[in-house]
Amino acid sequence: MKKEVPQSKKTGNSFEYDFFLSLYKRLPNDKVVVSILAELHTRYGNYDKGLILDRKLVLLDTKDPIAHYNLACSLSLKAKYLESIETLKKAIALGFNDFELMYKDSDLSGLRGTDLFIALKQNLKNL
């Protein structure tokens, strides 16, 4: 069976990925397992799969600000900036307040260059 992580994207810890993939197959709605596997997909450059799992996390817990923040990051990595900024606003409305992370998170680097992010940042300064 073909591995989900391309060989070129693997790091020294494919055991971790394989472990959480097998857990996910048994526990597909476990928020912790889904969250870790989404992060691993993103770390290995599998942004499409990370995005799918981040969307699932938001559906599993619609009020989790971290799930929304992570979804905004995945959307930004896919250059879906309008959806990303709306999801980031939702994360903030739900209580996400680690703005220092938001301003330096490499997953949001594409989004940060947009007028959408600049306007959000200005609005946060005015609070």
C-alpha cells in the first residue's frame, strides 16, 4: 500500500506519522488524533490533506478557537485568503488572542501580505 506522505517530504520521524494515521483509521472523530494528523500533514507539505482535516476539526468542535485558527493557517497555505481571513476573524471572535503568534506564524505569511490582513491588524489595534 502506498504511503500517504511522499518519501521526499518525510523527516526522520515517519513512525509518528504512521502511528497517528493508524489511530485516525480507528478513531476518525477523535479531535486530538485529527489535530495531530492535520499538523503532521502540514509539516510534511501535504497541505490539501491538512486542510481537509482542519475543516473536519472545525466541524467536530465549532466553538474551538484553535481549530479555527489552524483552519485559517491551512487556508492561507493554499492561498485561499478571503476564506482564511474570515476563519481567522471567527477564531478571534471565539477567543483566540495569541496575536504575537498570528503576526509571525509562517503558515500565515501569504495572508499577512494582503490588504485583508492589514485591515484586520488595524482593527485589532483599535480595540
